[in-house]
Amino acid sequence: MHPMPTSDPWADWVLHARDGGCRAQARRTRAEIATHAQRLLTLAELRPGLVLADVGCGEGLLSWQALAMTGGALHVELSDVSPRLLRRARAFARLQRCSAQCRFASADATDLAHLAEASVDVVALRAVLAYVDDKAAALREAWRVLRPGGRLALAEPVFQDAALAAAEWRRALQFGSARDPLLPLLLRWQAAQFPSDTAGIARSAICSHNERDLLRLVRRAGFGRVHLELHIDQRPAGPDAWDAFIERAPHPLAPNLRRILAERFDAAERARFVRALRPQVEAGTLEADDRIVYLVAHKPG
Ligand SMILES: C[S@@+](CC[C@H](N)C(=O)[O-])C[C@H]1O[C@@H](n2cnc3c(N)ncnc32)[C@H](O)[C@@H]1O
């Protein structure tokens, strides 16, 4: 059963398309997110007694990690644009008996009106700013709500390299066909996940920037003492069930492979593609390439 897309695409992706409905993959994703969150909160020098704003909180994974790291001695302001994910975060807080330390708000990262000026010690965004069109406005809001001496903490995926490579492939395919008939199909799959050309990439929230652009945006918003780490992890993806693999999309704005196969391949192409790719997916020999930028910056005290 494939859930129908709803009017809450963020929840659709986090709750289904990210892991393709596969429980084992969902467990792996959560373990990875916990590692990223731990790294980010450590860089941001999170400690007991602080106020943390978890902007674009989703189900609240970063907040639960922060509460665990501080023995529960933290006040957390969770906000998101997805009603379904916020509801899940609220329910999870009740389950963990930490509702008293949490406040929830439906808010866009560019308008944190529920937070007073200079009221927060750490503003954290994990895999959120990448999807915000007006990144400068989101950084201005982070600056406004932070106390002097407070920290902005980002852990964001970087998609620009993959998007530029896909646009290059698409262009190359227009000039003569490759000898291997499978190659154009593999490239069509990759290219379907990103804008079709460099102008589209420049306009897209998720691929318009690389880690140096983020650094410039953060400096322009007034932050100082910036520390940035770019982590690139290339490794075998590990064995996967084909039915879950085709349900998955690499980011919330991309179609999953099932849709790409249905809409962009004819029957013969689909059969050739599945014959070649499925054994690799099931054997775990496909390569995963994750690029994450960790950035911590200070509001001068
Ligand atoms: C990949 S999820 C990450 C969720 C969470 N930060 C985590 O670490 O698990 C992206 C989140 O960003 C939220 N989001 C997308 N655009 C947003 C915006 N403009 N303002 C606030 N949140 C946004 C989505 O609703 C979703 O919860």
C-alpha cells in the first residue's frame, strides 16, 4: 500500500518517502540523525539550564536528544510548518513526560513571532534551512530571538554538487547517446530529482547554495566566531528491499523512484532499469553519498 500524497508534503517525506516505509531503514535513519544532532549540540556547547529553539523541529528528534544530553534540564521551543509533525512531536513529549519543558508553535522559520527578542540561548536547525526559500530572513529571525552570546547551530544537507552533476549529465545526454543503453536511464533517474538546468538550480531552495554560500549568509546576518565542518560520507548503501527502495526520495521536494519509473520510462526501459538496478540494491552495492554541513556561529555578547 502506498500512502496518497497529502497537503502536508513535509510529513509525507519524513514519515514515508525518507525511509520508503521500511522499518529497518527508519531505525538506521534515526540513528544517523541522533549522531548528527549530538555532534551539532556538542559544537553549540549545549548545557543544562539553557533555552533551545528547535526550528523546523519535525517530530522533535533534535529536542529529545538535547533533553537527554542535559538530563532534562532544558527549556525547548519547538516550531514547524507541518501540522502533522507538530502533533507527533507533542504526543511524543507527553509520552516521555517532558511536556512541561516544551512549548510548541506552528511557525515558519522566517517568522518566529512566538519568540520574544533575545529570549533564546541556542537556535538549532537540522535539515531545515536547506528547504527555506528566504534563508537570509530565517537567519535574521534567529539573530533577533538569540540573546547576546547565544549560538546559531546548523546541520544541513548540501545538494548543490549532486544537482550540478545531474544537470551536466542531462546536457551530455542531449549530445549523442551513450554506448551503454543503461546509462541514459540511470542518468534520467538522477536528473529527475533536481532542477533541469543551472538557472533552475540557482532558483531552487535546496540546491542554490553550497557550504561557502551558507557561511556568507550567516556572516551577512551579523554572526561572528563561525565554525564550519563539511562532512562527506561515501559508502556502500547496504542491502535494501526493492519495494522500500522505490518508495524513497532523497529529499522532500524530489519524486520517489516509483513515480519516476511510472512517469518518465516506457515499459521496456522500466524492465531494463529494474533488471540492472534491483540486484545491486538488494546486494547493497550501490553507493550512498551524504554531504552535511555543521555550522555554529555566535551573536556577539
Ligand atoms: C528533514 S525534516 C527535519 C526535521 C527535524 N529538524 C529533524 O532533525 O528531524 C525538515 C523539516 O523542516 C520543516 N520545514 C520545511 N520548511 C520550513 C519552513 N519554511 N519553516 C519551518 N520549518 C520548515 C518541515 O516541516 C520538516 O519538519
